[in-house]
Amino acid sequence: MGQLSRAVTRRKEKLIQKLLALGVYKKDEHHLYELTLSEIETEYQNERNRMKAMR
């Protein structure tokens, strides 16, 4: 596995853990681990924005 691939995998895992901590387990019909890094980043950003709006 190349260095870039490992970095992508680590980033995905980190964001998935953060989303799980926020109570997000799925996006639509897909589990988080099925999503691309871009989709996970978007979902995390959306969740952060939602949490900020609730304050």
C-alpha cells in the first residue's frame, strides 16, 4: 500500500470516529466506511455546521 493510500485511509478512519462520536452512523443507505473520503469530509463538515447552528 502506498503512502498516499495509507494517508487517505487514516484520514477516513479519523473522520469516521468523529462522526460516530456525534451519533452519525450512516449517510442515506450507506454505512460510513462505504463512502469516499470526500463524502466523509462533506458529511463531517455538514454535521459540524449543524451542531454550530444548534448553539
